[in-house]
Amino acid sequence: MKKYNLLFLLLFAVAATLPAQTEKGSIHIKNATVITITKGVLENTDVVVTDGKITGIGKSLKTPKGARVVDAAGQFVMPGIIDAHSHIALDAVNEGTNIVTAEVETGDVIDPLDVAIYRALAGGVTATHAMHGSANAIGGQCETIKLRYGTYDPEELKMEGAPRTIKFALGENPMRVHGEGSGLHARTRMGIEQVFRRAFSEARDYMAAQEDYNKKMASDPQAVPPMYDRRMEALADILRGDIIIHCHSYRADEILMLMNVCKDFGVTKLVYQHVNEGFKVAPELAEFGAMASVFADWWAYKFEVYYSTAYNAAILTRNGVVTSINSDSGDYIRHLYHQAGKTQRYGMLTDNEALRLITLNPAIQLGIEDRVGSLEKGKDGDITIFSAHPLSVYAIPQMTIVDGVVRFDIKEDNDDMRLSVDPEDTETMMLDYDDDHRCMEGTAEELFKY
Amino acid sequence: MRKHTVRWLLPFLLLLPVLSWAQDERPPVTRAYFINNAYVVQEPGKVIDLGGVIIRNGLIEAVGKGLKAPLDAKTLEGDSLYVYAGFIEGLSHTGVPKPKQPERGSRPEVKDPGNPPNDVAGIQPERSVTDLMKADDKSVADMRALGFTAAHVVPHGGMLPGQGAIVLLGGDNEREMVLRANTSLYSAFEGGQRVYPVTTMAIMSKYRELYKQAEQVKGHAGKYAANSRGMARPEYDDVLAAFFPVIDKKMPVFFEVEDIKEVYRAMGLSKELGFNLVLAEVSRGQLVMDKLKSTNTPVFLTLDLPKAKKEDKKEKGDKDKGDKKETDEKDTDEKDVDKKEGDKKVSPEKKMMMDKAEARRDASRKELEEQAAMLAKGGITFGFSTLNVKASDVRAHLGRMIKAGLTEDQALAALTTNPAKMLGIAQVAGTVEKGKIANLVVTDKPYFAEGSNVRYVIVDGMPHEYEVKKKKGPSDPDAVVMAVGEWNITIQVPGQSTESMVTITDDGGSLSGTIASDGDSRNLSGVSLDGDNLTFGSKFEAGGQSISLSFDLIIDGDNIEGSVKAGGFGSFDVEGSRAPK
């Protein structure tokens, strides 16, 4: 009987899939100006990566066996750029049929063949947060991926060991899709709050029923466990603190609302996405410990995004909020270093503060700062080499390295870098350019229904 | 009305006793047949020249040289004919009518699209395909005419459409067709129509949830059976119960995969949940060869391919740029206009890019064509699945795969011995051997040779004969022709021909029409024009039978020519021209 119960418990354990064998490389970058982010800027310095990990930063280092040697004299080396809000490399973005879809995972629909991955690499990006869209108040779980372009195996893109994250959404998007489009709840911002409260309450009940069963199980062989429910499992994991919430948000009132909901349910891991009115509630965000991932200067694309400022990132930063700048786009993702530079014009952030917005800060928001986001011994060999200082408008990415493997080299940048070609598709070719924002992909029927 | 109908159809009805054994209501005179002096390919690489096959009561009674004709057997003259084991479809919808498709973009009437009833969501693993088959579905005759005699068939629809069965492609009713029922759980990354689960991520989640719930309920039921007093009773749920044999590894999951990403996804689910996986409709499998090998996953490759590259008709002109201008100016053929304009506008840089893109498309097409050859070379055993290929393309696609390096023996193995083994029916199918079910294909040249015709397909010991029809010209998908109008056509049935008028009308983009003869008019179904290829169907009831006619015609200006297939009776030539105004 005991053995049986053990088996039963195993049913509930999330099946751990073994991480795919990812390619690791060794590389020796020589004589560069190295922007470490955490330990200053080092002139005439080498960076050595051995089997995917940074093993040395200093002068006149030894080349590891089999390593590629890159002379970067006169060039700038920085940690690979991280985009905390992206929808590239995904075969699906929104499961827009239910206002709560916590059980779905973008990790199941990774598209390693998406040429947008290569384009992002050409902009110095090495990792992205492949997010579910904003159609649902509680959307799906997201996947932090490394841009290991060249593999066909979706699993190989997943950043092994990265914490779980989930997409939440406030305001007009979920209201339009579900309240207006499907004629169900929630039709108002108040209704959206109730969606969270109800979902968390149901998850609490589910957890209580499980606990009850676990207690009874020992003494009562006839105890029956509650029926396995993936949505409740995911919501319960949020309450347990195992999943970081990344919430699509614009208005200050809603931002405060979600913090209150989280406080009531003991949830502390909270990152806001877009946060256009974050500057209004920056002290409150800092006090809660919530983080913010914003656009540099993009707004007014719908009613709730009119009250905005290009000083948002600087104000949030100065108020002690861990802030990043994201792309949410297959186009902007290629020049996140320009986006970061805008905070020097609007807010006078220092070079290092500006570059933190696209490196270490997004890493902190994704919970991967011990692995990436800065150049330090022991961290992953995710590195970008620029022709000039990355905040200069003249800077051009020369080489992008992931786990010590060169995934983009401007010298080997052919016209057509697609991994897969449809023999019958003569229309789009490589001129097809993903500059659309995919946050609301898959919800057109709901939005345009009158 | 009825009189007219019969008069018009008279020529077809006369053929009934001659051409059809299977459809005749009377029992056949004999169930013994003898094929003699044929080139018998028992299995790939094992042939008997001038051999014979004796068939009795649905089984192969003898195979070999110097067999004597049994007294009661009907002899099918086999001189210069080739005999193969009947082909087997690894996974298909043959004999399973496609349910009516809801309008694109529409949503079924449901209270909550996030939580629809299972049948709307495409979750019906409890269904058996044997309850959904129609023995007289056109697809059965179509696939049989190509040499397929058995198929592993599955229902249509959604992520879990139901359970498969292995059936023979012959027999008077659905029951007779079934060789084995409930052989597989069919799964696909096929979402609901604007109801949960739409996306693959929701399908994957739902799949895991159902599977784990099934394990839970199964465990509970087992416990309950052992000690039920005082215990909450397990919920009866036929959807979850359908997973039980899968959990026990008594039933494999056949996953239809669209591309290699889906290969990885299906393999991931199988590894995570622990079920036995069979992949179907695999394309570009050579890219995941190592993984297929290391996991030993059985694979059925798709018989579908992208359209073959068209031969560039203007190649000569292109070679000589000097002449080109002149020929272009003279050439006012409407279909060349686009290209001509294109040529003038395109800059050399853009032209180079377009040529490069074209080269990549060619390489991609080649990759798809040579999949079978590469896997064979890599030592992977595979069969073919036919969920997505049009019957009329099957032979051409096999030809392209062979041209891309697949040997004829490997192709034959993928159609016969391999699927028989993979589907667990090698005891009774897959080779021409004594004791096996008499499923045979008889052709007038080697099956894969140019211009080879299928003469007989024997299913379950019952021969179906095929007339060699006059060769019609190949269709041209790019031709621009006028199908709309009235056509006088003659259907040429040996000894008796019939004249009819076909009227095709255009209802704002979709074609429809009627066929009329002797004052009787009936509507056409499935009227479609692909380039110069006009196809349509018609159906009639006669002598207690439903016979469907399917026309396949090529239009050339005011002339029309092709053939009509009349149920199981065979194919007849059709000729005609546009009716004078």
C-alpha cells in the first residue's frame, strides 16, 4: 500500500524533462574594451570562455585548448543583451479562449527555425523572455530562451534552470477579448481584479484539498486525492512563490491594484511589463519590491497608453526600481542598445545605468542574474562585441556569442539565414519582416467582432 | 423521371455483371481464382518469374511455379503481368467521410469558449473509427485503384479524434472491412475552432492533464475494485478510460506531425508521459534521424509533397538575351505578361536575391523528396501515411521519391512488408505467401515503371478489375481556361455510348453545375477547376445501389477530354466540346 501511495505522489510531481544537450564553445577575445556592468570598464582586456563559461577576464590570458581566438582591439565587449519581453521564436502567443490559462506554456511552442532569432542575434541579443500574449488576465507560462540559432530542437533553446514565469495582463486587452469579444467576464477593470482574486482563491482551495489528502493518506488507505488540475497546479505554484509574475500593465491605478491583490495572497515575485504610468507609482513599486520592464519611448497606440513619458525608465531607476527596457517586437529587438541610449537623453542615466537596463536588470527580472547579465568569471559565455561603444549611434554589433558559441558574425552574415524554407512560398522570402507586435496575436476575431 | 434516369444510365448498368464482382448482389460464382504465368514479387527482392497464385475463400492458397488451375477457379490471365502484395496505408482517413467543416473563423455555439464540451473541443478518444466508416466512401475505391488493399484508418477531427482500426479496402459493408479494431489512439496537434484548446501550447497542456487524470482515475478504480466499502467511488469517464490501454502500453499513440518541431513535441510528450509513440506524416525526418534511431520510434512518412517544380517554358528565351526582347514583344500570351513586366522592373541585385531564394526553395523541395531515401540509407524502417495526400498524387509522389534516391525495393517495402510489421499484421499481410489474406496488386508493367497500369487489385480474395484507359494529356495547373458554359460530352462505354450535356456555372467564385441527358437533369457535386483540370462528381441510385460518378477532365479551348470513374465499375473515356451558342 505504501508503495502505491508513493507512486501516486509521483503523479503529481511535474515530470522533469531532462535538459537537451546544448552546444558549448570556447573562445578567447583579445585586447578589447570590456564593459563588465558589475566591475567597471576594463581597457585592453581579454575575455576567455571555456566550454560555455567565462573562465577569465584580464590581461594576456592563455588561450584554452581548441578555443577560437578573436582579436577585438579597438572594439567593445559587453554581456549579451537580454530582452525581458519578446514573442520571437514562438509558434503561438495567445491561447485567448479563456481569461485564465495559467496551465499553458510557451515552452511547448518554441520555434527554433524563426529567422527573427538570427535578427535578434545581429542586434547583440543572446537571451529573450518568450512570453505569452496579453489576451487573458492570467495568460500562460513563459519561457526564458537563449538564442542558440542553428538547432532544430526546440528544447535546446530553453535556458536550462531558468525560473518559471507567467504572463498576467491588466486593462483593455483582456477586457476586450473576454468581456466584449466573448460576452463573458470581465468587462471592466474591476472585473479583472476579481479574476485574479477568484483564481488565487480557487488555487488556495485546491492546495488545501491536497494538503488534506496528504494528511489523511497516512492513516486512511481509502483516502482519495483531489482530481489533478493543471491550471490549479500552476496557480498554486504562483502562491508558493515558484513562479514570477510578469504583468502587462499601463495605468497606475491598476498597478497598485495588482500589488494589493498580491499582498493579500502573499505573492512577492512581481515584475510589471510596459508600466507606462510606472513613474507615477515608482516609490510604491520600490517599496513592494516589484520591478518594471518598459519601452524607451513608445506610447499612444491605444487609449490607456496616452499618459506616458520617455523619462519613465530614468524615474523608475532613480526611485530604486529594478528597471529594464524591452522590445516586444521582432524589429526593436535588433536595436535595444539604441533604446537604452535614449535614457541618457531623457533622464541622464550614466553609461552603466543605461546598459544595465538591457543586461543585468532584465536578468534580475527573469531570475537568471547569477548566470548572465554581466561579464564575470563563472557566468555563461553570452557576449556581444560592438565596433564602437554600444551607446554610440555608430556602434555596429560584430559578433554575438552564446555559451561560447559564435551565433552571429558580421563577417559571415549571408543574405538568407533562414533555417527552413517553404518550397511553395514565393511571397514572403527573407524580406518578410516581423515588426508587428504579437502581444494580441490570435485574438483578431474577438477584437473585431462588433 | 425515374424512367429517364434509368435510360440514361443504361450503359453503366449493362456493365454490372461484367466488371464487378464485389458490387453484385448475388454471391460470386466462385471464390477461387488463379493467376498464372505472372512475374510474382512475393516481397521486395524475392520474385518468381512465370509463377502463379491460387486464391481461395479470401486466402492465398498457393504461390509458385507450375501450379495447376483448380477446376473451380476463375483464371485471371497473368501473362506479362506483375503481381505484388497489396499495399498498406500506415495511417489514413480512407473510408472515413470527412464531417462538414464549420465556416472559417466561426465559433460553434458554446456557452463558454474556454470550456467547451469535449466533442466541440476535439477530445473524443473514446470513439472508434469503425463506427464512423462508410464502405462506399469514394476514398476506398480511389486508394484501392492505386493498389492499396489495407489501411490503418482513424477518425477526423481535433487533438484526440478517436481510436483507429486496421481495415481491408474492400467488402460490402463496414463490418466486413475490419481486420482489427481499436488498434491505436490517434492524436494530432489540431486545435479547436476558436474554442479551447486552440493553440499547440493548450493542446500539449490538455494532453498532459487528460493523461495524468486517466492515470489517477485508473489507480482509483483499481483501489476501489479491491476495497470499495467506505471509499468514494471513482468517476466514470469514457474519455479518460480511453487512455487506460495506452497507459498499460497495450495500445500505441499514433501522433500526426506536421513538421520536425512537432516530431520533437510528440516525442517530448511520449517521454514525459511514458506512452508508446508512433509518428505519422513525418517530413524532413532526415533532420532528426539520430533521435528517431536512438528512441527507436516507428515512423510513417507522409506521401504528400509540395508541387513539383514546373519546367520553365521560357528557358530557351532566357538563354539568349538578345532574342528575348523580340520574342517578348511578339508573345502576348496572357500568362507571360506578369513575367515580362517582372523581368523589366527587377534590378540585377533583386534578381540575384530572387534567384538565391528560388535556389533555397529548390533545395527545400529536394529535402522533402529525398527524405525516404535518406532514412532508408540511415537504416530506418518506415512505412507511408496518407492522411494528407490526394489519391491522384500518390503514384507521382512515389516516383519523385524514387527519382530522389529511394530504390524500388525500398519503396515496395515501405508500402508492404514494413507497414505490415509495424502495424502487427505481418502474419496475414504484406507479402505474397501461402496462408496470407489474398490482398494483391496486379500491374501490366513493374509498378514503379513509367506508364505502368494497375489491372487488378484483389482485396480479401475479391478481384477488382481496371480497364486501361486512354492516356489523357497531363494537366497544366497554370493554364487559364474557361470552364463555365455548356458542354456536350460523350461517355464511351464499350459497345454503348451515352451523350449528355454538362452545364457549369460560376456562383461568384465557386463553381457548380448540372448534367443532363434525355431531359433528366441532376446537380453536380464538388465542381472544381485546377488550371485546365475540371473535376466534378455525380451520384445516382439504380438497382438498389448508389453509384457515384467522378469526372476528371482536361479543357483545351472548346474541347474537353478525360475520363469518368463509375463507382467500382471502372473508368471510361469522356470526350466532348463546347455546345454551339
